[in-house]
Amino acid sequence: MAENDEASDSGKKKVVKEEIINVTEGAPAWMATFADLVTLLMCFFVLLFAMSTTQQETYKELVKSLRSALGSQAVPESGTREGLVMHPVPSEKKEDRQAIDELGGMIEKEMDEIVSEIRELVLFNKLGGEVSVTKTDVGVVITMSDLLLFSAGGTELSPKGLEILEKVAAVLSRLAYHVKIRGHTDSEPITSPIYPSNWELSSARASTVARLLVKYGVPPFYISAEGYAQYHPVATNDTALGRARNRRVEIVYERDSIARQFEDLYKRN
């Protein structure tokens, strides 16, 4: 009898042990939390997609319903935050754009005419290698070689330089724009008791040209003279030809100066 009881007890233990083993089999407990998280994320992205593809009419109907239920002040306008005042962005008027285009066209035409007159002067006097004129982003630049204007290391104008500058001044005196006279040298140091460095030499040459232009009719309040020494070269200073190109005087009509004159004229009219 005792043996039967023992056998019965051992069978129950086996059954309990087997049941415990069967219960512990399967997915771990954290998978349930992870599944909930994935489901929530899927719902979130579905909502985002649904809101991003909401039709305009449906949105308007939704806002209308909310306003009727909550009051018109409770629902802010689309694209605004409550309490934020949105001011309309001023748009450029068609007339303003047209005026700007017309002004720009007038400035370009005036610069082209200056270039044309100086090129005609250069061609008539056969000065192709000594005087040039170009239209750049800065404005109209008339470049004159120092070989035409000055002796080496000096500031006294040559007879030919006087003659050409007189003709150039006849053209420039008809222009009511500010003009800059810029003196440039090469990199060779100057040894002179009058001009201690290329700064003084380039400034003196620019001032000499400025005084001559005033003498021949260019209003002095339109002129400024500047010396740049050797620090704005247009060619290499390692060769004689390059140094000769760097020794120059530039007469510059800046685009901004011409634009200001046209703007003042446009406003007066």
C-alpha cells in the first residue's frame, strides 16, 4: 500500500514538473510590451499620413465644425499660433519693378555711350596701345599708360600726354558723374628725395591728371584722386612688359555713381 502511495506521489510530482515546464515555454514577457509599442508607433504614423493628405475642403469643414462648437476665437487660423499676429508681406508692385528695369537700362546705355566715345577718341588718335576703355562690374575704366603721360619716376606730363588728356577732358566735361583718378606704379622701389615711396608717386600722378581735367572743364567737385602704389597690378612685375602695364593712371566712372545720378533724376521727375 505504501508503495502504491509513493508511486502515486512520484507521478504527481512528474506531472507538476511537466506542467511547470510547459508553462515556461513560449515568447518572453517583454514581447507583449514591445508589441504594444510597435502598434502605437504604427498608429502614430498612420495618423501623420492621414493628416498630411487631408483635403483642403475636409480641413475647412473640420475647422467650421470646431468653430461652431467652441466659438470662432478658440480655433486659430491655419499656419498661425494663438496670440501671434501675422502681418501681410508687402509684395513688389509691378510699377516698381518696371521703374527698376527702366533705370537699369538707362544706366547701361549711358555706360555704353561713354565707352563708345572714348573708343572713338582712341581710334581717331591711334592710341590703341596706350589708352584703353572697358566696362566692368565696377563701371567704366579708362586706362592710360604712364609712358604716354609721364617720364620715368616723374609727375610732369609729356606734350603728347597733355594733348590727349585735353581731348579726353572734352568728352568727360559733358558727364555730370563723379570720377575717380587712380594712380598705379610697378613694384620697383623709387629713390627720390621728393617721393619717398610709390605711394607718394602714384598719388602725385593721379593729382596731376585731376588738375588737368579741371583745367579743361571737368567740375572739380566731381573729381577725387587716389594713389594705389604697386598694390593693384594688372600684370606680373617680373618682366619689363608687365611692369610697363602696371604703371598706369585710371579714370573711373563707377556704376554706383551713375546710378545715384539717375535715381535723383528719376525721383525729381
